[in-house]
Amino acid sequence: MAEQRFASVGGLRTHYLQAGSGPALFMLHGQLPGSSAEVEFGGNIDHFATAGYTVYAPDLAGFGLTDNPQDFSIAARIAHVEAFIAFTGMAPRAIWGSSMGTYIGCSIAKRDPRVERLVITPSSVLPPPGTAPRSEAAEKQAKAIHSYRPSLEAARALLSCVLVSHKPSDALVQLFYQMSTGKNEEAERQRRAAGRPRAIHGELSDLRASSLVLWGNDDVSVPGERGVLLFSGLPFAEFHMLHRCGHWPQHDQPERTHRLVGDFLRAA
């Protein structure tokens, strides 16, 4: 079972989950208002620890139980993850990003040749823009994100937009809500003020790492077209589209996700 730990990383008291032994697999969560390592990867860590990996899943700067930084720029947030990797003393053989975590993971892999494998799940920031107009469902989800104010009702409504194959459990709703309150509510405001990161999809053709692009066919926020466009610009990649699956494949289709990711990591 994953252990909850704290460490001082880059001047921030950083919370992370760790389990297993073997090559290092770093899981990087996204940036919904209540995102954290446990919220997004709590159901996946032990599986890969049992499969023979040392799994590290940090709460990124300004999320979960990790301190808020003074600098909310994406460059500072990437630097915090790089400092966390250095703290572990492990080579980042594989990085699995969820949503904004994919942007951070790819940014690190661009300059760290030790990264051999990237798992890329749906992200609204990393891929090239698509051609289709935003759907009504996408507008509804965007409104749920940008109008979010911490409450159990709001947490359930937002998670119900994100998840496709099942309704969010009471436990997940409670955790997401808790991770969106207090200092994390202020962090959400600061991230919005920092603005959208610059586009890097045009720079990914030089990646040395192999990539698994795992997309949800029913992700209304990032249609499959954008996943295909991202895949097309990666030099060493494979692409899988899952039905009955939205923005979090590891939640909507955990068994299929575990098989695909496991096969991909073992092929290194």
C-alpha cells in the first residue's frame, strides 16, 4: 500500500505517495480545482508498485497537501517537479502525466535524457488546437470548472462532467472537495492569474522518449481529434482511443488502462 510522506523540496513542504521497488515511475496529476495525487492516481499506484516499479506520485506545488509556492508560473511548477525527482535520487525512467501533468512531463523529458517512457493522457494544453467548434457538453464542463467554488455539491457536479463510465463515489467527491479548500482555493486563483502556458506541441518532434498516447473517446473537453494531432507530432509513439472514457482514463477504464500502460512500460 502506498505510503504518505513529506519532504522539503525547492523550499516547499511537499506531500507525496510512494510504493513499490524497481525502476521509477512518476505520476503527475492535473490541475482541476481539487486535483491531487490521491484524487487522480489513488487507484493506480498500488497496481504498478506490485508490477515492479517504484511509484512516486507527488502533490504538485499548490495542490493537495503541498505548500503553495510564491511563483505560480508553469516554469516554477516544472522546476519543483524536477527538484522532487532529484530529491528521490531515482532516474525518472517513466513519467505518467494526467492533463496538465502531461505538459509538465513532456517539458521534463525534452531536457532529461533519462526519461525513456511517457504516458500521455488527455490534456487541454499540450495538443495542437482542433478544428471542431466546442460542443455544448464542453461548454458545460468549462463552466463547471471556471465557476467552481468549494462545496460537496460543486465537487460532485464537476466530477460528474469529468467521469463517463460511472458516477463519482462519495469518497472521491469528499476528497476532491477537501483538496479544493483552504490554501488550495487561493492557489487556484493564483494559477488562473498566471495564465495559460505557452504552446510546446511544435517542439515535441525532438523527444527521445517513447510515448503512449491514451485518449478518451468521450472526453468532451479535449476531443479525440486533438489527441490524434498530438500523436502525429511525436517521433516514437503509439495511440489508443478508449470508448466509455473521458478525461481520466485511469478512472473510467482502469483495467484497460493498466494493461496498456503495463505493456508499454515493459516494452522498454
